[in-house]
Amino acid sequence: MAKTKRRNVLKLAGTAAVASMGGMAGILATGRMPAFAQQRTVHWLKWVDFVPASDALLRREMLPEAEKALGIKINLETVNGNDLQPRVTAGIQSGAGPDLIMAFNNQTYLYANSVVDLTEIAESVAKQEGGMYKYARAVCSDGKMFMGMPWAVIGGMIAYRKSWFEEVGATSFPKTWVEYRDVAKKLKAKGRPIGQTLGHTFGDAPTFTYPYLWSWGGMEVDPAGKVILNSPATIESVKFMQGFWKDGCDEGGLAWDDTNNNRAFLSQTISATLNGASIYIETLRRPEQYKTEKGAPLNTDILHSPLPAGPAGQFGMHLLQSHMLMKYSKNQDPAKEFLKWIHAEKNFEKWFVSQKGFATPCTEKWEGHKVWSDDPVMAPFKVAAKLGQAPGTRRGNVPLRASSVWKTSAGWRSLSSCRRQCCSACSLPIPSSKA
Amino acid sequence: MLLGLFIAYPFFEGVKLSLSSARVGDPGHFVGLKNFHKIWNDSIFHTTMWNTFWYTGVTTVFKLALGLWLAILLNRHFRGKALVRAFILLPFIIPTVLSTFAWKWMFDPTFSVINWTLFQLGIITTRINWLGDPDLAMTSIIVINIWRGVPFFAITLLAGLQTISPELHEAAAIDGARPWQRFWHVTWPLLMPVTLVVVLFSVIQTFADFQLVYVMTGGGPANATHLFATYAYQLGIGTGLLAEGAAISLAMFPFLFIIVVVQLLYIRRVETR
């Protein structure tokens, strides 16, 4: 080991002193604070994915790649979907927290005052990928700014047991609610009810109840922002639901969250449930574990269907996820760089493929991806984002200037009273208005 | 200084918030008592208020009765007394969220081990919808609260029992007092100050309970199990209506204040007898 001499130490110390004096003089001359070489860090908060492989892919492969490419550090934190909103509120009120936070559906409107406009990135991605679906625009943009960068749509379709439906005479999935109720009644009589989540939770409960209401002609608010939920159509829908629930459903569903119906279906206590594709994907992942009563792999007996139609038509609402860049963030530039990086086609594709169809991208280009043709059972999810609708919108229309509704006190009053009437059983607080 | 920092400041901030139109990301402006007027006309708030009183009342009565019974049992001499006393404290020691998750599984609508046991014993033929039925859901959270709270009552009352001189019991026994008379005329009056303090603490904690209900039901089904704290959380945090959430939180204050004042006055009266 080289011997350290007293003379060398003095030399080094002297050099350092001179350098620092020069540095100090320089700083004083410019009148600016020194720019220390700090590691730029982006704190990304998202839900715990129902497809665990995707979170693993992000952590193991994609984020290290992004860090290398962008020269930033990315902290990925995952929490239960129901715990995202408390984190957003805490962050905004305290002015500190994650830089990028995942939002569900129109939660973006709640936080519009506290997020950074992401129009440039969103429009750029839309342009490169054949256009953005209206659903994503309605949820993420108020017409003036993108409050969140659309990430993906978790398609909500009814996963059902083909053989069990056939056993009660349903060779294809019921087209209307009345037909569905008849089939459900027969299934429940055989101990195989329909299982529908209606508990206080973010996903399956609102993605069932909103389209159900719309299919009967019910609406939350009129174009002026007035709550019109209390209508004959809504009452009809509730009356029908009471019978449907009693005759054909597992009545425990009132206490279910977004995981209960998955477990119930996989343990074969229910015959159908509105869900993302996670049930089917799980049966593909573990074919040895999940088998039918006849011993066949369960995945061979699962099909997907949209919700049935009601007197006013057939509707669908799916869990749209976006990422909000918070105004309080001190890392807005690196966060934007990261968003651009992860939405670049070659990067996003890796994540999209890992989802195996559980998530549908928000732009049209992905409709042609081989993920959808690889497995026909997943085909109905391909158009989830295309056909999905935001609360308050009607088929084929874009939502009424949501900003004008929700940024006024009248809008908030509408939200508040509407929430009291219809949304207390879910975590979707903001209905928007129809066009 | 500390009281001011940790109690007075948050309290007055809460009052300020409840008198404003604040939403998440928007400090709002002064609106007077508008939020209180609004929640007073809110049917869910009425349900919440009733739930909170019912939940607090029923659990306190059961916790007191069972805790006292347990304390009397533990006050006897038997082998392994120290071990039993330690085990009794487990429900109180385990973090509430953790134990509540275990209960959630036990009351699971589909996979409830309670249902399974009752079914295997031939007591039921169909599943009991523990958390999906409004009344059963309330019963379920009451049961869990009692389970969690009994050890606190038992151990505190046990400490009170041990301060009562055995000579008093012996004297009463010599005078011909039966066990029940000895309890009623000797033990209970001497235990009263401790009991009142325990009840006071328990009422405050139960009235403002959050974790248990949040984990078990989230206030559901259909708002049937909301307490003040969970409903305030749903409005303030879930929908961003911070001012309304603060108003609901503060609505607890007058009730708790009256309960505390009455109990403290009673304690003082008992002590000065």
C-alpha cells in the first residue's frame, strides 16, 4: 500500500483551498446559488397491477433502461387502487409527494387545479399512434389542457362459464338484461349465481353501475349541470336490479371489493362477473391449479361478453388510467422526459404485451396488435377503449365541456348532491355532463 | 406550548377549514356555517350519526361487562395466571389493521370460516351474508370492536380490583354478605372511579374509530356502517370536499365534549364522596 506523506496531504489541501476560493469568487461574481450536481429523481405512484408480471417487468427491466437512457432515478411505488386518492390529496395539500400519480377515470377533474398540463405529450403520442380515443380525451382533457396523460383502459367485460351457461340453455351470452336475469335465475337455482361487486371500491362496482343505469335511460346530470338522477328511468333500473339481485346474484356482492369476484370466480362459486381480463389471465398462468369440475383447464371454459342491453341501449364504461404530473413536483422536467420515454412505441409495447390484453391502450394504432389475434377469448377487450364512455356521456358524443361544469361552484354542487344520490357506493366522485 | 402546537393549532385549523369552501387544491373562502347546514340535511350524515352512537353504546356496554367479568376471573389465583394475563392482551397489542384483516377473512362473504364451521355443524344451510347485509355488517364490526377492546377493560379493571383490600371482602363475608352482595356493595363502589376513567377513554376512542370500519366495510354496504370518521374521510379525501369533511369531523366534537364533561363531573362526584 502506498505510503501517504505529510507533504502530499498539505499539497492536496492547498490545492483544494485555492479551488474553493476561486469557486466562491465565481459564485459571488455571478450572484447565483451554485448548481450542485444533484441526481434527478422521479417518484412514480401507481396501483398494484392485477397482472403482477407487468410490475415485475417495470422494476426489473424497463425502469433501469429508462434510468440509463434519461440519466434520472425513478422510484416506483405501488399501492392498492383504493389508496391512490388519499395520497393525491395528501400530496396536494402538503405540497409534497409523488411526482407522477396514477388517476382512475375522471378523478383528473378533481385535481385539475393541481396538475401540470400534459397536452404536448398527449397530442404527440396521439399523432404518432393513429389518434386518441374519445373516451380517453373525455376523461383526461377538459378541452383546454390534458390533466393526465392517458395510460391505458382496463376493459370491463363479463367473464362467464361457457359450459354452465349452456347447461341452463344459454348457448350464447344473453343480449338483454331481461334475458340475463332469466339465465341468472336458473344458474342460481343450481348454486352458481352471478357475482357482481357492488362494494365501496374503485373498479368493478362503478364500471357496472354506470353503464347499467345508462342502459335504462338514467343519467346523472343534464347539460346545465343539474342533477337529474331521480328519474323514472333510474327508478325502473333500481326496481329491476332488486329482482335481478335476489333472483340471480350472489348477495354477498354488496361487500365485495375488486378482488373478491376474482376469487369467487376462480373458486367456482359464481358463474359470471364483470371484471377485467385478470381472471382469465390468471387461469392461463396456472392451468394446473384452476380446473373445471370435469378436470379440464378452467381457461378453456371462460368467455367474455359486454354488459347486456337495456331499453335505452347497450353501454360500457371501463377503468381508464392516466398519470397526473403534480404541480408541486420539483421534478417536472424529468417526469415529462420519463412520460415521453415510456410512451415511446417500442417501450410501451413491452409493457402492453406483458398485460396480455388486460389493458387496452388509449390510441387506435394498437387495435391491430397481435396480442388481440393471439387469443380470440381476449378479442372483446380490443375495443374497450374505443366503445367505453365516461360518466355523463352518451354513445357517440363527446362530453359537454366538462371544465365548464366542474370548475364552477354549480358543478361542484351538482357533484356533491349527485355523489350523495348515486356514487356513495363507489369511489367515482365526478359525473360529467352529456353533450 | 406543546398543547398549543399539537392540540389547539390542529383544532383551530379544522374549525377554519369547516367554515370555508375549501376543496383539494383550492383554499376556498369563508362560508360561515354553510357546510354544517349542508351536512345536517344530508341523509347519509343522519345514518352516520345514528351508527356512531349505536356502535359506541353497544360496544361500550359489552366491553365493560365482559371486561369486568374477565378481570374478576383473572383476579383469582390459578396456575399460569401471568401467561393467561399476557395472552388476554393480544387483541389489544396486535395492530388494529392487521387483526381487522384477519376478521375480514373470517367474515368474507364467500369464504367465511365462521359460515363454514356453522355449516359443518349443521346449524346453517346457506351462507350468512355477514358484510353484505346492513344489520349484519354493523353487528360484525361491533363484535370486532368488542373483541379488541375487552382486554383494555379487563387489564385496567384488574389493576383496580387489586387495589381493593381483601380485608373488606373478608369483613363483609363475616357479616354474612353473599358473593353478589360483596360485589355490589364492596367491589363495585370501590372500582367505580377506575371504571369511569376506562369508559371515558373507550367512548372517546370508539366514537372516533376509523381503522376497523375502513378495513372491514369501507362504510358499506350502501353507507350502512359509516361512522363520523369514515364518512368525513370519504368526503374529505375521497371526493376532495375538504371543508365538508372537516365539518363532519367537527360534528363529533359537541357530542364528545358533552360526554366527557358529564363523565368527568361524575368522576369528581364519586371521588369526593
